[in-house]
Amino acid sequence: MTTDASRAAAFTPAALQHLIKTGDSPRLLDVRTPGEFRTSHIPGAYNVPLDTLREHRAELRRHLDENVVLVCRSGARATQAERALAEAGLPNLRVLDGGMTAWEASGAPVNRGEQRWELERQVRLIAGSIVLVTGVVGFFVPGVHLIGTAVGAGLTFAAVSNTCAMGLMLSKLPYNRGPRTDIRTVIASLRNRT
């Protein structure tokens, strides 16, 4: 029996490149924010942000088979998408090992657009800034340093649970949203793909 982790680890950028070159390309669902997708994505990928995928997983299920590869920056959000689709009755999906980071490092083709900071980098900036500022202000205002402690606790929980509340909040900002994903257009494209 294959576990989620071993399925994800077994599907490398090289394996995906091979499938694409042989004409047996799976459907690629990129679950990053529209802003991240516009910055760079695998040619032919459909952008279905994680929140949209969760909300419309039953609809998507009707137009997908098991020949799907889920993509995000590093694999964490794609793994969450895999679980959401499995709960909707679509098991055995694959997650691109290492996500776009590994895909780009392998020298594989990428469609590029306007460059912007990745969500994880934004989280590091905001969390680090909060800790730095509250640490300095804490020298003058007793108790302010506890805000930085709370941020540290939140980041620890994010690592343990493989979720990130700060990242979720930042993904809602206009900078990260980009054009809204029209799920009807995505589903029509999935339906019409031969």
C-alpha cells in the first residue's frame, strides 16, 4: 500500500517532464494563489487555488480522473489539495515532489509573468518584522514582546500542523489575488481536454 508521502516523493519533476515529452501529460492543477501562478507556472497548468479547490471539489471531481498532478510552491498546499480531492472520492492523485521550486531547479520549462514575492517569503517578512519590532519596542514598553512570542507560537503551530493562518490571510490581499479564478472556465477546459 502506498502512502501519501511516498506517492508525492515518487513523482519527481523528471518523471513529469518525461510524461509531457511522451505526449501522456497528466492534467496539472496548480493550487497556488493567482498572483503566484501569474509569476511562474508549468505550461498547460490550470490555476485552481487551494481555497477554490476545496470549495468546488465535488464539481472538479466530475471532470477529473486519476491522471492529475497537483502543484504548489513546495508541495505542502498540493498535499492538502490531494487530501481534499481524496475526501471527494478521487484517490491516488500525485503531488509534484518539491513543487515549482524543484520544477524550476530542474531546468524544466516555465511560463513567466510579472515577478512577485512568493507567499512563504511574505510570511517570513511579516513574521520577522513583527518579532523584530515588538522585541525592540519591548525594551521601552513592558509586555509588548509577548506579541512576538505569540507570532513564534503561531509559526510553530503552522510547522507542526502543516497549515499557515498568516499565509492564508496574506493570500487574500489584492497583491496575491491577481485575477480571480473562474471555476466555470477551468471546468470547461477540463471537460474539453482530449
